Amino acid sequence: MKVLAVSRSKSHRFSKLGQLTIRLVAGLGVEGDAHAGPTVKHRSRLERTPEAPNLRQVHLIHAELFDELRGSGFDIQAGQLGENITTAGISLLSLPARTRLMLGSSAVVELTGLRNPCIQIERFKTGLMKAVLGRDEDGNLIRKSGVMSIVVADGDVYPGDPITIELPAEPHRRLEPV
């Protein structure tokens, strides 16, 4: 389990640029990223609830999704779907809410929920929205486009950093869109 890539963008744009490192700041998010802050920063949410807490400070996607998408004809690279951290070897979508991920030597994020794919994904590549959605055996919608988190401990995160998982106390609550 490791960090494959780190990305950020100072402006509100769909894709984020790959970096050699990113700094996570407790209670805020990725230093220098447009989505950092204690209250919501996503444009659609700013209009409705500008004072709501920012539960989407750091966006993580599993690189295994990119492998799956390549099989459907989409060539997606780290950062292109707007994530800050691309992971390898972790089934992010199966983790419960409030799971903590230790990234590298000191940074810690806590999972708050699933990323709800939006129309920007379809605008980025036609057909991609359908490819990042699926159904389980009971017909329930599966959102594959990553998880959202808040930063609970500061730290620098580098590609290649190890990731350690700390599950919350039971009963576990599944991730829901945030």
C-alpha cells in the first residue's frame, strides 16, 4: 500500500497537476490547492451552504481504477480526475467512514465519504461518467471515482510513501457521497 502520485491545483479546474510533494495541513487540506479550507470550496456547494464544514479537503483515487478504465478504452493518468493523492494496493471504496490513512511519516487523513461523480467527468471524456459508475449484485449504485477526506495531522506526502490503514471503532459505517 503506497502513494503512487500527488497532485494539486491553485485554481478551480477539473484536473490537477502532478507534484514532487504536497503538504497536508490539519483542518485545511492540501496547501496551495483551490479546495483547501475549513469550509466548503466546491463551487456547487458554495452557493447552497457556504459555511458548511469542508469534508472534501483531500480527494484520493485508487490507481486500480485507471487500470479498469484503460480496459474500457480510457487513458487516464494520475491527477486527471481531480484527485490529490493516487494510491496503489488499497481498496479505498471498501473502507468504512472515519478510517484514518497514515501517509508517509506524519500526515493523516480521515475518510469522510465517496466522491459523487459530476458532469465534469463526462465533459473531460465522453462516456467516462458511465465508466466510473456501476451496480453491485443487489442493483445498488457503485461510485468508483474515489473517496474524500479531511486532514487530521500535518505532513508532507511524496510518491512512493507507504500508507497505513487504521480502522475506526465498530460498528463501521459505509462511505456515502459527500
